[in-house]
Amino acid sequence: MDERTLDEIIGRYPYPSGRTLGILREVQIKEKHIPMDTLKLVSEKLDTPLSDLFSLVTFYSFFSLKPVGEHLITVCMGTPCHVKGAEKILQSIQEHLGLSGDSSDGKYLETTPDNKFTVEIARCFGACSMAPVLHVDGDLYGYVTPEKIPEILTRYGWKR
Ligand code: FES
């Protein structure tokens, strides 16, 4: 993000309360992630240690330090979804989108080379009765099976 745009955003937050989160939230929405250069600039301009900002953006799942694609797929890996096959759902998505990576450490964030899809995992959307579930751009899909993945992806422009 260029400095002028960041200054405009910062200018909208004159009061300390909620300032940092508000600014970072706007950066996230505009850039679809928090670029490290921008985080450093925010650190300088707010006179806040970079390590504090880094802790903030890694704590809240809303923020991402990696670029996010046009469509964001979030697969629930909470226990009920896991028991009902969430791992197979993630594998199916990976196979169809040509993504790799491993979620065994409880983290996953991968983007297709064309920047069309980003896939991440999360814990419980509060829709356990429909397990396994996933979100695409905030649309909730329940009772998902690996066989349903191509149909879901097609709705967001995926082509075989
Ligand atoms: S565990 Fe997946 S919605 Fe609750």
C-alpha cells in the first residue's frame, strides 16, 4: 500500500481507542492481506513496536499476512466437522485446485497461482449440526462431501 493511501486511512482514526485495529482492518480489506511493508509503515506512523502489530495480526483470524485470492474458502476443522470428514473435504479441494500443503499443525493458508482461490482452515462456525461445513466468501455450505466440491467450486468460476 502506498504511503498516501495509508495516511488517509490513519487520518480517519484520530482517537486512540480502537485505532490500530481499525487501521489494520481497512488495510486488510483494501489489500486483501496485510503486506509486511505496510505493517512496518503502520508501526512507524503509530510509533508502535512492529512486534506488537505482528502479534495482533497473527492473533485475529480476520487478518492475513499472505495475499488472499479473489475467493476465500474456509474449511471448518472443529472437532464435529473433523469427525465427519473435514480432512477429506480439504483434500478434495486441494486436488481440484492443484494445491498442496499440510494442515496437521492446525494451520493452512494456500492460494492458487492465478490468485483466484485461497483456502484456509478454521475452528467451528457454530454450524456443527450441518457438519462438515465450509464457507466460500461467507456463503455457508453444510453436509459437504468430497463429491460436492466440484459443484461448489464451479459456482465461483472454477473450471475443470
Ligand atoms: S465444528 Fe465445524 S461448525 Fe462447529
